[in-house]
Amino acid sequence: MPAQSWFDRSEVVPGAPGVRKIDVTREQWRAATQDLCAADARFVSLWVDCESCIDAVWAAFLTDRGALLLRLETADWAEPYPRIDDLFAGAARLQRAAADLSGLRPTGGDTRPWLRHAAWRTARPPLGRQTAGVSAECRDEEAVGDGAVDDYKFVHVEGEGVHEIAVGPIHAGIIEPGHFRFSVVGEKVLRLEERLGYVHKGIERRFVDLKLLEGHRLAARVSGDSAVAFSWAYCQALEGMISLEPPARGRWLRALALEIERISNHLGDLGALGNDAGFAFGLSQFMRLKEQVLRLCLEVLGQRYLFDFIVPGGTATDLDDRGRGQMRDALRSINAEVAELRTIYDEHSGVRDRFVGAGIVAPPLARQLGLAGLAGRASGQAFDLRVDLPCEPYDQLDVRKAGSAAGDVASRVAVRFAELGESIRLASTILDRIPAGTSLAQSGRSTPATFGLGLVEGWRGPVLVALRSAPDGGIARCHVHDPSSLNWHALEHAVIGNIVPDFPLINKSFNLSYSGHDL
């Protein structure tokens, strides 16, 4: 069956524009995913929603017609659902994460634990049906781990001269924990295998203790460098469920904040990439510019990092004329300095020597792995929600999509420079065209719909929030997805054939989130 037939039979989902949902049987689940794969759909996320008597497996895809959600119900908790990682490689670790959190497993594939680390009993997964309906106090007591250390089976590479280098999970400084197992000959990397899950804060479990109107604050803290993207996606889902329409000014202010978040992160990463290439001058200059942006946010919008800026119905604070002027002047100044720094990076032979040809993810491999966001666009995957599935005001801003096909560190740096310049242009345009009026609407439907979905292009890539309401106005389930969940796998491939000392540089060119991946 062609992929469009599943769209024709689907229903609209409240929240982000262009999202539809269809309930499928076990046979249809497999058939639909095969049809979507054949139609070059992009896999986004997979999660399990366990109610008292029903388990539902969800999968989200992006296609030329919009976003499509597949939902498979199963009443038999012990019966595995059909795997899809053989069709969409990015689903493999999400299937493992869902199994750890819910207890529901796919048919085959990699069965090793991914997030658990013996932190809870396998018989009492934090989001499983066995835990639904149990009081929070009893649930927390029973969820305590059994103390046993997981005997995690890394894949070993054998051969003459092959040895392993284990890095982490404890890293230097304040870097979040993650384990990297390198198989090398000399300094050449033959294989890298990651093990993540050490951050685990119980984010998705924590959501179920909150009211719908409170959840945006937790969403903003899923991954601190993407606070705007996650809080906007959460509010997008909630507003669709309660028919709360943010005013035009509030929508434009949200876009301004999202572009400022993108600017801040690209500035920081471009500096860190220069430093990893032995060019400390780049670090000092870009971090100086990033600090200017953070101080500007504090003065004009009330926070250095905009954790509490986006709220249901719009924004918590507005922007006055003085603040608009300050922001416009600062962006103009930063843009001029960035252009000069880009020339320096492009002409510095030592920097170019480190960037060009390092950490290649060729477009065919990127497509197979589902590489998303800026890293995907640097490997020929030209997809950007701001262009391909825009919400207001992006449908009025004529966003210019960045891209490259070389797939190396140099390409990811070039995409960052291009997106940095474009975000400065977009932010300046928003400041010039922002509508007058209030930034916050406060009245919506008191009885929410049962399900909504938010979808926003964060600076790393697509951020998804799937929200289900409880009868008492609380949250029954909230799944949050960071694009790092897909891109960590690509990093393992990017480092193959490179030397071990280039790993920090390659890793920083992706700059993936540990926290956003570990829910």
C-alpha cells in the first residue's frame, strides 16, 4: 500500500501543524512502516504508553505530506510488538530505551539494556503497566534497583594488534557522563561503541506527577541548551489540546527566542571546535560573543537561558522598544564579527587541516542512520521543520535552509556558520516585523483533548513532545524526544578510520545531548 494511503485514513492530531495519527493492527504496523520506508519517510521517535490495561506503541515519522504517527495497541503485555529497527536503524536504541522504561519489548533486535543500569527492578519499570495506578510513594519505594551491576556485553573486535580503550563514564570537568569503548589498531579507530544512560533523571516518570499547565517548566529542563525548543513543543501540544490560541505577538516572540537559542549554541560550539583544533583564539572570541548574547537575554528577556520564557498561551515576558533596539544593535555587531571570524577559520591552514576529511558521515549512510538536524544537513539530509513543516511565524519568514554533502567536521562547521548568519537575519526580521498587542492569551477549553503533539526545529534538529492528559487535569504520559537519540549512533560511524586524538573534535562537531537522550 502506498504511504499516502495511510495518510488518507488518518486523523488530525491537536498541536503542531500537519500532524496526523492512525491506529493500526500488528500486521498493519509492519506494513505501514515498510511503506513509509519505501517512501523515504524520516523516522523521528518511538515510545510506549502503558495504561492500566492497554499498552500502546507509538512511532513518529516525517514525510512529504507532514508528520504521521502510528499507534499499535496490545492488551497482552508479554507479547512483543513487531520491531522496526531493521527498516529504520535509528529505532534500535529507542526500542531498547522503551523496553527499559516500560517492559514492553520488540520482536528481536538488540535486547541489551540501554537506560536501566540496574537503577530499578526489571519487574517494576518506571513507566510500565505494572506501575500504573500505584501510588507515588509505593511506586518510588518499589522502583529501587536491586543493586546488581549489569553485565553489559560490548561487541569486541578481534585481530592482530587490536586493543580497547575505555573512556568514561566519568569525564573531566563538568561534562555529562557517557561511556565510549574504542577498538583500535595503533591510533586508528576500528570501532566505537557507546553506552549511555548514566544521566537518568527520571524525566518522563516525573511528568506524571504534574498538572498539564505545569509541565512546560519540566520540558524546558529536559536539555538545558534547548529550553526554548522543548518548552515551545510542550506548549504547542497543550495548546492544541485545550484550544488555546497564542496571540500573534506571542508566536513571533517564541520564534525570536528560538533563534536566539540557536545563535547562542552555535557561537559556543564554533569556539569549542576552534579550541579542539588547537586554535584557542577562536574559543576566546566566540565565547566572548556568546556571553554577549546571554547577557542580552538577561537584560531584555529576563533570563540568561530562557527556561521560563515560553508558557501556555504565549510568553511570560514581553519585549519593549528599548529592548528591541538593544537586541537589533547587538545582532548587527555580532554578525559583523562572525563574518570576520569565519574568514579567519577558512584561511587558517592548521584549522582547515583538522576539519577537512575528519569524521565523515557520507549522505547514503546519513540517510540510512536517520541523521537529523544540523548534522544531517551537513551530510546531504536537507530537512528543516522551519521550512518543510513550518508553524507560525516561520511560514512568513522565508527561512533559507543550510546544507552540505561532504559530511565531515568542516561541513558541520560550515552549516553552523550558515545557520548562525541565517538566525541573526531571522531574529532581525522578527524584531522589525513583530506585531503589536499582547504576548499572552489565558483562556482555553477547561476539558482537554486526550492527546496532543508538539514538533519544533531546535538547534540540534526536530524536538518532539507527545502529551496525553489524565482525567483530573494531570499528565498521564509525556514523551519528549531530542534528536540526539538518533545522532549518537551516527557519531559511532563518524569516528571509524580516524585517529583517537580526533575524537574530541568529531564529537564536538555533533555536540549531542546526554541529558536529552536519557529520559
